[in-house]
Amino acid sequence: MKSILLLDDKETIAKLISVYLSSEFEIIYFDNAVKGIQWLMEGNVPDLIISDIRMPEMRGDEFLHYVKNNELFKCIPVVILSSEDSTSERIKLLEDGAADYIVKPFNPMELKIRIKKIIS
């Protein structure tokens, strides 16, 4: 079973995503990016990462830069979730290496389809 590292400070969003994805993917959840990095540094490598933008301690865009500039993790696709529907932010994050950018609120079925296209 493929694994997804999910980073979001809102547990309700994490639960919603887990409900829709856990039948096909193993979901590893942390409420902030710093904990996600610690998990990665322990030698864990998920098939995909879903990261919110606005989180305490480390923003999702900062996390994306960390992952994409790290030789061990740069090949892991990162999907960004954001409540900001800013075209300029979306373009910047896609240029910076995000595999996709999904605006909240989102359709969980659409998220599942987009993930499958990335890691099928």
C-alpha cells in the first residue's frame, strides 16, 4: 500500500482526507511541518506528501522548499492545500516544485483522483 504524509494543523481536514484516502493509501498525519521533517529524517519516505500552507512553526511553502532542496526527499511529490486562491502564489509554488495545488474547500474525490494521477 502506498503511503501519504499528511501535514495540516486542522485535525478536521486531516480526518476528512483520511476517510477518503485510507482505503487505498496508508496515511501518516502530523499537525505541523516540523514534525513531518522529523519523521522524514528518521528514514521514512512516503510516496506523496500533502501539505497545508498556513501552519504554525513552519509554513507549507517553507516545507516545500526544504523537501525540494534535500537530496533525500526531492523526488517525493508534494501536493499543496491552501485556502488562498491566489494565482501568483499557485504559480510560484508549482514553479518551486509542487506537484499540484488544491484550493480549500476541495472535493475529496477530486483530491483522490489527482493523487492517483501523480503516484499511479
